[in-house]
Amino acid sequence: METKKIAVIGASKGIGLSLIQLLLEQGHEVFATYSQTSPVLQHAHLHWQQFDVLAQSAYEAPEQLDGMVYCPGNISLKPFNRFSSADFQQDFQLQVLGAISCIQNALPALKKSANASVVLFSTVAVQQGLPFHSLVSTSKGAIEGLTRALAAELAPSVRVNAIAPSLTNTPLAENLLNSDAKREANAARHPLKRVGEAKDIAAMAAFLLSEQASWISGQIMHVDGGISALRV
């Protein structure tokens, strides 16, 4: 397997942490960022950089990159009339404008690669339409549009894809899975009868970064236990 240089933004926990562990196992060199959660994982091929997306500082990319994954996100579920316009602005800043800024700053490095790949994250709620998901669906809907537009604009030198998970067992979803009853109820909603694990999503991200996905771009990959497509 060819060794790649891959940046993972927001990698100190959850899907980002699972992904960098997988990438290191595959022999890649990883440039990872963290904001508030100090990293515990250390490796000779792992380079940490403190970076706060909401501080609006510029991401400092290495000179060359073969891939970038943008992991920062938020899950805030409540009725639409309880969200303020400031809530939407802050969520958009984190999930969309942060991704745009990081990609723009890393683009010169990505264009030096023979087959660069950018991976973003959406959510199953964008295509399904779920109550109380107006905040996250607005931001992630923008991510899906950005994915397709950038895939077209940056082809053939940079591939751009997004992953749309369903509920995944990460610190971000802790409040939704913090009891046996909640875990069982959420598992039962999915045709595959379990909620996702960080490694499920990380495996798809690693695939999209790899040469095996070299003919895939502009796609929204649904890794969601079948909930978006199946009725059983």
C-alpha cells in the first residue's frame, strides 16, 4: 500500500480518533488537529497541531498532502422555534465555513498529490427529514452541496466525497445514547439493529482516501445501518 500524507481536522476523539488509528495501522503519515481535548495517542508518524475552527485562524497545512478529512461537528436537537439565528450562524461556522477555510488553505498542498482526496461529513437527516434536526440538517445540507460543487470544480486532481452516517456511538452523541433504554430504542430503528460505531465510519473515510476509491468523486456515501434506504 502506498504511504500517504493525510490531514485529519478534529482528530482527538470520536470518528477522527478512530480514523487516525486506522490510517497509522495502514502505514500513512497523519497530520492531526485538536482543539480543547488534549491528544493521548502518540506515534512516530503522527503530528499534532492545536487548531480551533471557531477561532477563525488559518489552518497551517504541510507542504504536500494526499488527503484531508474534516471531522468537527455538532448534534443539537430541539424544536425549530427554540433555535436562535445565532445558533444557526455558529453551527454553520463550525460545520461549513470551517471546512471551507481548511480546504482553501490546504488546496495548494493537495494539488501536489497525484490523487488527492477530501472527505467531509453529512448526516442521514439531510435526505430523510427528521423532526428536531433543523440545525444540523441546514449545515450538513450545505456540506452535501459543497461536496458536489467542489468535486466538479477540482476534478481530476482532487476527489471530494462526503459520508452521511446515522446515529453513531461517539462522544458527540453521548446524550442520545447514555442509557440502556436509549441505546436499545435507537438500535431498533435501524434495519441492522444497532447504532454505528466510530470504526464503521472511519473505515469508509479510509477507503475514500485510498487508491481503491480513485474513481469515486462527488458522492454522498450512506453509512447508516440501512435506515435511509430500507424498510423492514
